[in-house]
Amino acid sequence: MDFREVFSRGFVQILNRPPSRSEVEVFSRYLALLLQWNRAQPLTGYKRPGDIAEKLFLDSLFFLRWLPPGGLRVLDLGAGAGIPGLPLKIVEPAIRLTLLEARRRRVSFLSAVVRDLRLEGVSILAGRAESLIVSNPELRGSCDAVVTRAVGPPGSILPIALAFLRLGGRFIASGPPAGKPLPLLPPGTPHRWEAVPTPGRTRRRFLIVEKS
């Protein structure tokens, strides 16, 4: 199956509606930019369009399930190639998205994507989260949700993520596939793991922590 077929089928399975023509076009352009930049310096290990559709774009859409009510201020912690933040923004344009990324090359890529796709309400923070939260105190408690995908053990990321969240905000992180050991969290952390079937017929697990 080609990119559009994989993407459209998976989109229906996850969101229970077909993607609009505009959404397909925007994601197709995002794919083209990712493949173009990936040739010069790897942004992702996935090279085939179908894999990018399934493992990056569609996987990101699961995060929508756990955004808190009215959760429009979303921080993507360690945004990398824009996953999961940019797919969330494309599907839910009302989200006010902040992409936080420390690596200069990836910051340049994110800027190019936001500009090329003409996405409004997206800001990019360049630097390390633990430094930015100290030098920019206004960031504390500024987010309704912090999302992240594969930037490190959740237990080490969690204290930083919570600093960005308002009370009642949620930290949402993708975890290992079903059957793999779950990572450890600090003792006493209220949390839950949820498993969802993916278009690739595996089950993905997601960590949800609500700040209280």
C-alpha cells in the first residue's frame, strides 16, 4: 500500500472518521519534507513512506484520546521531527502548540515544516527543557498537556514535564509495546497505563499522569 492508503485506513481506525482532503495533502507535504531532510541528516530511522505513516503520523494521533478537556496549550517535549506534536496540530488546529527541541538541526527542520505547512499557533523553543524552565519562569504551569515520544525513561522526564503543567494538566507519553517491561516511575506517582490496538496490529501502551 502507498502512503495515502496506509494513512487513510489507519486514520479511520483511530479517529473513526476519514481524513479530509486537506489533511491528506498537509500530511503528504510533511512526509515529503521529512524524506528530503532525512537524506542529508537522519531525523528518523524510518525510510519508507508507509512506515512513516504508521509509526510516526498515525501513532501520534492516539495522544488525542487523553488530552484534558479544554487542553489547547500543548507542549511537545523533545519534539525531534515534530512527533507527536505536529500531527496533533494538523488534526486539531485549535491547539496552541509549543515544540521544545535541543538539537539545532531538528529545530531548523521544525521551523521549515511550520513555515511550509503554514501552521499558525505554533512556537518553537530551542534548548534543554531543564534549562529553559529555569531561565523562563513564565513557562511554569503554562501548559494543559505535555506530550512526548521516546526521549528517555519516563521516570527521569516526569519531574521536568510536571513543571510545565498547570494543576489538572496531563503528561502523556508513549511507552513500550504490549509484552515488553514497563519502565519504572518514582514511587507514589499516581498514573495509569493504557493499551490501544494500532493499525499495525500490535498494541501500544501510553502513560498518563495528571498533575495534582
